[in-house]
Amino acid sequence: MTRTFVWLGDRRAVVLTFVGLLLAGLVPVLSHGTDWLGSWKLALDRGTFSLTLVGPVAAGVACTAYVRLTTSGVEPLVQTARRPWWPWLRPALATWCLAAAAVLVTTLGVTVAAQAAGSAPFPRTLWVLAPALCVLAAQVAVGVLLGGLGRRRWLAPVAGAATFGLGVLGAVGVIPEVFRTGGLTGSYAGETFDVATHLLQAGAALGIAAGLLALSDRAAVWGSLAARAVVLVLVLGGGACYVALGQGTHETTRPLADPALVCRGQAPRVCLARETTRPLDDLVRRMERQAMALTEIGIELPPRWVQHRPGVPAGDGDGALELFVEEELAGEVSDETVARSLATPAGCPAYRGDVPPPEASFDTRRLLARWLLVHAGLLEPGADDQDRAWLASGTDEQRPWVLVTYDRLRACRLDELRLPAGV
């Protein structure tokens, strides 16, 4: 065992520590299931989210290591070394390396699994791991401070709890989100990581780490002019980043200006954001089956149906895919979702505006979707359904209403929508 890891125990202890860190990281990654299989970027996000528990465990490990160091009697020797800061910080570096390896292995595992499941990879976004590892340094530094000053083994769980608590405080907005990484609930469709926010987080985390490490033993870390200069630069820069994070709104993601689409099928043609193409084949198959009812009565379908992407207005003439987030990430979609999408032949601004569309627009689209399901043999109206009689009537009776309604939906004339007589 090299001197770098000596304060973490023998070889077996180091291996067990790494395994424990790895298992701790898998808990938050799998806490919401495996929805990240449908988005490589979301899988990468889940990899950084592993710090939710890896960081606190690493803080406890660091605290234990520094209790051993400070109670072993070698601390006076450390302070007389040529570069006292190096032997003092070596256990912190060892702990950080083990925890960083656990995070990287976890991230590699989930991103490879997502790619194997059919998600398109985005290796250029791997830079987001660098700010996450800066946060890990600050988490480890919490354990170093408590172990270096407290010198009691029972402080190890306190270090872990304190580190976890800092992440919770950031998540609820009490403090800036320095100790929180990952955990997005969306699909990253048409989005990417925001560089400015992550740079501020990395700077603040490094400043906190430098400050806590300097406080853990001022004689060792503060002994040389070069060490003081580095600590001052990091602390002052980190303080500025921390203040900036606390001002205004800093989102961890941002919409892409021109997100790439992947399209398949002809009538209808279906397009999903490149980030979430896993359900595309199933979506095309189901939409082709249900769209036959529209083409058989002479309706000309929109040129394509497109998934909504944040910050991107609906294209002129495009139909709107009405997918739930879980369906964007899954391998299959429901027939009800397909019918709802076919009943939305235009992405009208009113659907996503501050003022909701007329109530009749919801009723007519719902009835049109049910009509599609019935004609595709996917729905049997119940005996007490108010639209049962109309859905059971012949196509000749239904055709005029469907034609007029579809024309108004495509033109976004939502105020003109009406239900058929008797419904």
C-alpha cells in the first residue's frame, strides 16, 4: 500500500472502502428506477447525482483518516517537513481519489447502459463531471475539518450527516446549490448543461474546500507562502462564485438553440429530439395504425409530428406530440398518448400560454382521440359513456364533424370548436 493511502488502512480496507462508496452511489442513481436508460444526458446527470451519498460517505472516511493521523503522534513531524501541507493533505487526496473513482465508474456504467438501450451518446457533455468532482473535494474537506480538529472517531457520522445536510439545504434554497449535483426530473430533450452555472458551482466548491482544508491545520497548510497564495486565490474566487450563485436564478440546464431531431415514418412522419429516440419505432407503428381512420375519410395529415422542446416554438404546420416525460424515456408509448397526439395536428400557442385555451378545445380533442381509438379497435365505449351513441354511429354521420374539427384544430381556431349534437 502506497503512502498516499496509508491512513485509510491496509489494502483490504481500501478495497472495501471503494466498494462501499460505489454501493452508496448506486442508491441515488437507482432511487427513481432506470428511466435514465432513455436519455444519455439524463444517465450522465444520474452519475453526478451519485454524489448525494458518495460525498457524505467520503466525508466520514476522511474524518476517520484524520482522527487516526492526529492521534498517532506524527502531527509534529508533519509540521517540520519541508512541505508540511503535502503529508497533511495526502489522506484527503486519497479519499477524494477513491470517491472520484466510484463516481466515474458509476457514471460509466449508467451511460454505457443507456447507450446500449438505444439512447444517442453526447460525449461532449462529459465536462459536467469536472464541476461534480470539485463539489466532491468540498465534501471531503468537511470530513477533514471535523477529523483534524475534533480528533474523535464518533465525528465520522457527524461529518457524513453534515455533508448530506448541506446538499439538502441547497436543494430547498436555504443556501446556494453548491453541494447538490444532478437529480433532474426531465428528459433533457432539446436541452444541455449550462456552462456558466456549473463554473460558478465549481469555483464556489473549490473555495470552500480550500478554506476548510486550511482551517483543519493552519500550521501545516498555512506554513508556506505558495500555499497561502493558492488558498487565498481559491477562497476569494470561491467566495465571489458563492455570492453570484445566491443572486438571481441559475439553472443547471439550458435549451439548445437548434436541437437535432430524428424522424421516421412517412404518413405520419414522427420526429423526436435526438436525446430521447428510444420510443420512436413504437410511436411510429402505433401512429400509423390510428392515423388510417383520418386518411380514410380524406383528411390530409400534417407533414410531421414533432416532440416539444423547451424554448423551441412549434413549427408551422407541424403536429404536436403529447408525450409524458416517462414515455419520452421508455421504449413504448400508450395508445391513448398516440390518439391524443393525432388529435393535436398543430402546436397552438394557446396550449402552452399563460391563458388556457377554451374548455371546448379539451373536450373536442378528447372526443376525437376516443374516435381514433374506437376506429383502430383499441377502445370499447362503456355503457354509461355519454359519447357512446355518437361513437357507435356510422362513419357517414361522424365524418362531417371530424373534418370540420380537424380543420379548425390545424388552423388553431380553438374558439370555433364544438362538440357534436347529443354529446
